[in-house]
Amino acid sequence: MYAWIWRRLPGRLPVRVALAVALAAGVLAVLWFGIFPLVDGLLNLEDVTVEQPPDREPLQYAP
Amino acid sequence: MTTAEHATLAKEEPEVWEPRRLRVARLAGELMLTCGVLLVLFAAYAVYGKAWEMDNEQRELGAELDRRWASGAEAPVSGQPMARLHIPKLDRRWAVTEGVTQADLRKGPGHYPRTARPGEIGNVAVAGHRISSVFWDLDRLRKGDAIVAETKTGWYVYRVVRERVVPPTAVEVVAPNPDHPDDPPAKAMLTLTTCNPKFQNYQRLIVHAELVEERAKSEGRPAALKKGRA
Amino acid sequence: MNGASTVRRQRGRRHIRWLLVIALVQLFTGGVATVAAVAATSGPGPREVTGGTLRWSVSDGLADEHVRVALSGGVVQDGTGRFVFSMVDGEYDTGTGTATAKYGGSVTIVRGQSSLVVSDPEIVVHGGESTLRAELAFSGPPAPSDPAPSAGLPSTAPPTASGTPATEPTPAPPGATAPSTTAVPSTTAPPGTPSGAPTVSGTPSGSVTPPLSPTPTPQSPTATVSGTVTPPPVPPSVAGPTPSSEPSPPTAYPTSMHLGTTDVALLALQQTDVKRQQRTVAWTGTPTAVSRQVADAMSGLFGTRAPLAPVAFSLTYEQDALDDLLTVIRGDAVTPCPSGSGTSSPSPSPTNCESGSPSHTPSSSPSRSPSTTPTSTNSPTSTPTSTSTPKRSTPATRTVFESVTPAGGESVDDTLPKTGDGYVLPLLTVGLGLMVGGGITLRASRRAGYLGDDL
């Protein structure tokens, strides 16, 4: 896979290295700012906290 | 076939004679490596990326809080900042959001809805992530350390009275009277909750503090805050 | 010949490679740009709500036969005894995730010598959480030791009024209304002007004199009580309860206070009901926490801490605006307030995002009502058990919400919020393991590849 990409990068060695770095940075940016927050949101979906509104009759004052 | 053409081919497909199973093995290796890097990156994001996001959110929240105070709004609104919290010993301060959903906690510490507000008799309960930009060092607090809540009208200095580690189901720690959950509140308390141990979430670290000093904004910052900048 | 074609082919291949690279780069920049654009999306500005009603009965204690009720400002009572307020102003904003609905009119509730005036209720919804606010004026009973002049009271239930549910405000005969109507004019004062607010007289003798304005004022802010005294049908025998016959309220409760526009309760919204033909959406809000001031007022009124009844309210929406409105009220679109929103709303009803309640803080300040006992303003100090605060130099006024359920521990659900990512360590372990494993596999395959090459 990586060898395949490397072979398809044009230019000479410095150009290829620069392109590869740019590609890696792009992938990283998309992951960091796009995918990871999304995944993190999905991972935290199921958790139960005290935030949930109580459903038993909450009408009584404290005595 | 000319030598030039042969050279091109050789350059482009150096492993053209690689046996199939070896190619599969190489692909598997690369995939494993990729997945491993992804997972490590995600772990790094959970630690550093979220902290960085939270710092940004805190900057905005702080400005928003000042704006709300300047405009006179006082009633807490879910998802909006409601107070500022200072811990001089840790040299930290945060704008506290109203609410403890994951979305709220993403912005910084969150105030449990329907618990007291700073200065009131009852229990000001605040939750925060155990990450570097929030309650990472909460275990460094000791009895007597100051926790200062700042509202639009005043400063409220609380002193730590107790630290404990509880299971996540111990919701009585945010009850109005955390010492005697069935009794009505008698003291003005403040409770911080965060996850314990670090990087885990199967326990909660709880810090209880009691109100010891209350002063109006016009009287200046309390002595507990004067040393540090926080 | 061959050489030339090879060169041409190579050039072509190089061309394709460059295209590929450009496409990839574009793909990534496009992706990043899309993510940024989605992140920066902000909703549209505030939109008007054209109509709606609010049904609320203040308390279940209203079923008490000692209680009499006067309506004004277009408020009517429905079959179940709930008051129906009509909308005067409302807006919602998907950008801030806030909806404000203001309803007009006022209700005076009289029980014995106590009275409570509730006017201009208002609901502020933000992110599924909402607050019920209203203008409140309370006039309390005399101190239990005080022999209260109750002479005026038995005559206050005129036979004309009993039995007929008053649906339209009519001028009431003098003396038909609450002893506390002196408290009412103070609700008309703009809460920000300290001088203009006549204060509620707390002494029993002062509160019995009813300077009634005989003109029914249709517009609600002038909460002059001119509506008909409506039953609960009052048997003449119990129409004038003597103070001794009532449960005497604890002395800690305030005798009178004018709270101005104040937060009454936090509501948990339920039961979204959409009527598409009438373009209305309706909700029920169950009080989950009640302002302590209101709780005190209710205690003074009913003697016990009567429960606060649920609130049903509805909004009429414009065409095609249903989804936006639902998004706001269900709290799906909780976005931080845009920083420039302070100037974007020309409406007199600011959303909570920007300035919130201009009238809230000053109206509940203690200077407004000198006759008020300390209990009504600063609840922490009013609590008999508040002893633990050495320095109390700030008489800052706050609306105090107290948890509706006594202990709090059982009422709040399940667990403390998760404040740590439990997956960090496992992920790190698995990730590192995969990296090592992948490296070993690669190395093995490469060595084997060389082996194959040699063969």
C-alpha cells in the first residue's frame, strides 16, 4: 500500500518526500479535526449522567 | 523490448515476482501498522486534542461570561457559562458551564443543574474532566486549600474539607447536604467531581469544600487569590 | 522509433501522476474546508412566534375552598381550573438555541389574608432546559400573635360572583378583591427604577385596605386586579376564614414582598404535541426546582409548601418553521451564542443568550421593599440553619432554586457524569501492540520476499 503510493509519487526524491509529508499531514488534519471528534461523540453517546430529567413525580417541595 | 523499457518496468514494479502469500502478508502488516498508528493517534487526541479544544472553548466562554455579567443576565442557562472557578494552588481558573452533559463538559467544568449556586446554602456541585486543562491535579488539593467561586456579584472562598474516592453511582455527593443526604442543607458547600484514576473512569474523585468567606466584587479580590494570578 | 514512443509514454505517465497528486491534494483540502465550514455554520437570526397560550394553575392547593381567584388582563380559567394566559410576544433563535415566550395578564390568588399576584408569565427555553418566570407580588398574613382584623373578609365573596366561572373581566365591586391589592401597583413599576416602586405594606391593617381601580385594564403589565372574583364556589360559611381556623404559617415566612419579574421554577419539558393544521406546538413543563422566594410565598399563602403545578404552553409558528422551532425546544441545537448576537436582536424580549433578564436582578433587590423581612431577599441567611459562614459581607440577591426532591441523592439519576475517557489506556495498548505486530509482519514478509527474489 505504502509502496504503491510511494511509487506513484512523481518527481525526484526530495519532491517525493515533501509530497509524502504533505499527504500524511492532510490525513492527520482530517482525522484530528473531523473524524476523531465525531468518533469521540459517538463513543460518549451511551453514558448516563445526573443530567437526565427525573421522571418520577417531582412536584413536592422539600418539607 | 528495449533496455529502456525494461528499466522502466523494473523501476515501477520491483517486486513483481513476489509470491502472492508474501504480498498478502505485507498488506496485513501494513494494515496492522496503520490501525495501530490510528489508535495511538486517537488516544493522543483524547488526551491532547481535547485539552486543546477545551482551552479554546474556555477562552470563548470566559469572554462570554464577562459579556453576560456586563449585560446583567444572572439566571443560569443550560450550556452557558454561569460562574468562574479559581483554584490558586493549582494556578488555574475556568469558566463553569451550566450543565454536565458531555457537550457541556467538553467546554470545561460543568455545574450540575439544580444544585446551589455559589454562596448559597446547599451544595455547588461542579464536574470536570480529568485532563490536563481541567481537573487533572485535583488529587493534589489538601484540606484547607482554597477554591474560589466568582460570580457577577461576589467572591466566595471555599476551603477543602474532605477528599474521597467513590463509585460513579454515589450521586449523594452532589446532594444539597452531602454529609447527610437525607437532611436539608445546613452549610454552603462546594463539591468538585472528576474521574479517578487518571485515564480511567471507573471511580470518581470527590472534593468537598465549605464556604468560609464571602465578599462583594467591589471589595476586591479575596486574599486567597491575591498571591497567584489565577 | 521505439525510444521516442517510450519517452512519450513516460511523459504521459508522469502527467497522470501529477494529476493524481493534484486530485489527492484537492480531496484533502476540500475535506478540511468542509469540516471547517460545518464547524463554523451558524444558525439564522431570531424569528417571531405569532401566538400561543400558557396554562398554569400555580398550585394544586388552588382546589382549596378557602382560595379565591381574580383574573385580569385577558386571563381566563379553563374547565380544570387552570389559568390560560395568551401570548403577547415570543421569538426563537436556532442560532442561539433559545426560545422566549411571553404571556400577558395577571392572576390574584387570595387565601385568608394572604394574596399572591402572578402576572406576565414567561418561559425561556434553552437546550431542553427551561425556566418559568413571572412577575410576583406577595402579601402575607399578620403575625400569628397579632389579632388580625378580619372584619372585611366575610363580605368579600359577593353572591354575584360565586358559581360563575369568570371568563371576561368585569369591574368588581369594591371590597370584592383581595386585601392585598395594595401590592399590585408595585408590579407595574419598571423593575429597574428604584424610586417608582411603591412597596407592599406588610402590616395587616395596611394590607386590608383595597384601593381598587374600577377600570379593567386590558393590558397586562398594569396588574390592577379588576377581574371578577371567581370561585372555587365559596360556601358563605367558609368565605371568611378567621386566622385561627387556618394553619398558621411559620413566622419565618415573609409578611409581604414584591419580587418583580423573577425566576419561578426550572421546568423539565415533555410531551411535544404538534398540531399541524393550527400550526401550534404544545409542551408540558414539570417544575423540577423552585425558586426559594416563590416557595416562601407559597408557604405564606397556603400555610404548607404546596406543590407547584405543571405548566402547559404552546406556540404558534410560521409556515415552514416547525423544524427550527422543534430543534430549539428539544435542545438539539445547543450552540454557543454567537459573539455578535448582542446587537442582532431588535426585539424587546432578549434571548437568554445575550442579555437575559434585565429586570431580574434589580427587581429582587432588598431595597425595593423595605417592609420585607430578611427572609424574602437573601435566602441563605434566611435559612435558620445557616450558621457556617463567618463573614457575610455581601447581601447579594439571588434567586435561589432549591431542589424539588428533598434529598437529591435519589432524585438525580444513576451516575455522576463521566469525566474521563476510559478508553485511552486500552487504545494505547492495542495501538502499540498493532504497530509492533505490523512491523514484525512487514519485516518477515520483506525478508521472505528477498528469499523469493533469490529463487
